[in-house]
Amino acid sequence: MKALLLYRPNSEHERQALDYMRDFKIQTGKDLPTLDVDSPSGAQFIQTYDIMQFPAVIVTDDDGAVQNLWLGDSLPPATELSYYVQQ
């Protein structure tokens, strides 16, 4: 399983995403992988999973099937997400 934080840099939601990443690192000691949704790979990723609200946290299994998805203001507690972040 893998977790990924999706956000759009230089947007009104960037601060929320950066704060979430910082708090996640402080609470778990782990870095949360991120993806810029405006990059070519990010645009393809959000199209594949039909994600339109940011920031978003997605957890997928090894085959790419969605296990969990949180959008906008309802991002998961770091302790809940920490299980999915490998380091």
C-alpha cells in the first residue's frame, strides 16, 4: 500500500497541504510523498482517479486500487495515515 498527498502549488490550498506535511513529519517522523497535480504525471493521476478537490490524500494498494481517499478539509489524522507510509 502507498499513500500520496495531492495538491496544487501556488494555490489557495497550498498552505493547508504544506502545514499538513509538516505536522505529519513532526508527529510520525516520516515524509509524506506528494504529487503536484499540475505536473504531467499529476494531471494523469487525478484524471485516472477522478479527483477534483485539493488537497487530497489517497491510499492505494499495490495494484493501484483505491483503499481510502480524503479530500479538502477532512484529511486524516497523521497517526491513521502513518500506517500506509513506508520508510
